[in-house]
Amino acid sequence: MSQLKVLTFSTLFPSSVRPGHGIFVETRLRELLKSGAVASRVIAPVPWFPWQNPRWGDYARFAATPAREQRNGLDVLHPRYLLLPKVGMTTAPLTLALGARAAVRQLIDEGFDFDVIDAHYYYPDGVAAALLARWFGKPLTVTARGSDVNLIGQHALPRRFMRWASTVAGASIGVSQALVERMRELGLGSARQLTLRNGVDLGRFRAPADRAALRAQLGVAGSPLLVSVGNLLPVKGHDLVIEALGLMRRQGIDARLCLIGAGPLREELQGLASRLGLAGEVRFLGSLPQEQLASWYGAADMLVLASEREGWPNVLLESMACGTPVVATAVGGIPEIVSPPSTGRIVRQRSAQGLAEACVDLWRDLPPREAVCGHAQHFGWQETTQGQLNLFQTLSKASSHA
């Protein structure tokens, strides 16, 4: 059987300039390609911006992104699209599709006449992909990943656009069952609606052979060591984790915290730690590559995720694959991942007090790290890869017979 040709389309995809951006989309694609049944090209548009001076922050990184590059054996094109101030939410699907159209034509002219478009993030990416699917006469799948339907879906016009895109898509995919149910609530009416969960790279994330040596190497002393991983944004709740740390220490628990991630709240969070007398107990490690993340997961006693909303947070599976239990808020797909008490605790009350109580409860009855690892073993990529293959083959055959 000849290989299926899949065009992956998403603004959420890593580049040489932003290597951690959308890593979960790249990981799923790389796992799919291991099957040998699929060939792929990637179109990952970035907003147009004229200047690369670092003073412009993320916009400068957009400008510095190469037009085309090879990443881990993947051919990735980065066409530009116009993201207008203030009205960008409304116009982005159209400008995104228009900006990518020439890149799609280029791939076809080069001989990559793809069988299906696999889009990630329902708005604006999925809506733009629906336009491209119509223009080029190709079947489409769209994967919802969290805030695209949980947050953007609350707005009337984007919701209307997403409903239209769902009628073009042969399938709407959620990375958790909770997201599939949310899409149904929004009226996204694709003929197929299914859950294809993100897996975890069990080769990269695994329990350390010598945890004591690892902690010594990282300069970690004392327990419990908490880690909180995610962009330093309000939605991630790092402030609640810092406050929870203070509550734990008031109970005589010598807890420490490492925050892993970058973002605009760093100074504010550092100020909060100082005001609470925790400046020496909270380390800000910045953004780390996944190889280093695995070491910190393995060295920690627990991961704490205090998010206000999530789709399918891979950090939980990554932590558990390293033998480290988790404390996480009961949002999105988190209850589908965490199985108390054998892998951690789920917090129903999203507050510093609720987090502190869950952390203390977990610390007093830590599950065996082998059991935590064992749970993560059930979340490899094989099932998701096979689900994608079955879906793409079905859509491709239906399109060829149409």
C-alpha cells in the first residue's frame, strides 16, 4: 500500500526560533511518521512582522522565523499572514488561509499532492484550514486542543466560524473526551467526532536510575520538592502554587518549589515569593528543553498544576512517566489522566488552600514511584497513531470515490 500524504497545518508548531512552541503537535506527527504508512509536509504560518530587533519580543521572533526549514526530518514551511491589531480575532481565519495558499500550491507543484489536511487548533487554524480544504478540494480533520473551544468558543462570531468549519471537516478530534463533549455543546457538527489523546514519549520521560545522584547533580536539597511547569501566565495559576507553598511551610513542612517556564508574570511572581518570605524557597528556572525537563520531573517529589483551564496537559503524563505523582486542578481532561490516590490528587477547589491540602495529603501518603510509572505506561502513542491512520485512510478513500 502506498503511503498516505498528510499536510499538517497549524500555527502551533515549533521552529528554529521558537523550538518549544506547539511541541505537542510536532510530537504527535513524529509518532505518526514512525508507522511508515504516512508521508507529511508541514505548513506552520507565522504573523508577518518587519523587524527582527529583540526589543520587539515575540514579534521579532516571528520576523526571524525562516520561510522553510527542516526539523527532525520534517519539511516545514512558514508562510506569513497578516494579523491585524484589534480586529485580528475576526479576520485571522481569512488572512491565515490567504497567507498559506501559495505555500499549499508550492507543495503540490513540487509533487506533494496530499490526501488530507490535518489541522490543529480549531480557531483560527481550523477555520483557515477549512477554507484551504474547499479551495483545493481536499478532506480535512481538525483537532481541538483546549482554549480554542473552551475560551475562544465563548465568543459568538468565532463560534459561528467554527461551526461552519466543522461541516467542512470530515472529523473533529479532541485530545480529551471533555473537549469532544465541549465541541458538541458548541454545535460543531462534523460527521465524525472522536477522542485521540496525546501520548507521552516513554523513551524520553522515564524514572531516573539513581534519583539521589540526579538531585545532587541538579543541586536539589530537602523535601518535598514541588515543580510547577508552564508558561508564566495567569491561567496557569503559579501564584496559587507559591501561596500553597507558604501554607505548607506554616505547617512545618519544609517544602521547596521550582517554577519551570517563561512569561510576562515572572517579576510579579518573584515579588509574591519575596512578600511571603519565600524568596529562598522558590527557584525560577525559565523555559527548559524537554531533555532537561525529564531530569527535574525525576528529581521532584510531586508536580503541581494549578491551571484554570486545560485540554490534555502532557506535563502530567511526563511527570508520571518519571515516577513523580501529581496534584492538579479538576479541569479539562485532567480527571481522565489522574487516578487518585495511586498517581496523585485532583483538586476540586482551585485555591491556594485547596492545593496545599492536596499536596500535604499526597506527601503523607506518597504512592510508589513504580506504580506511578506503571500508570503512565498506558498512555503511549500506539493507540492514537492507529486512530489517525484509520481516520486518514477512511477520509482519503471517501474523497477518491466522491
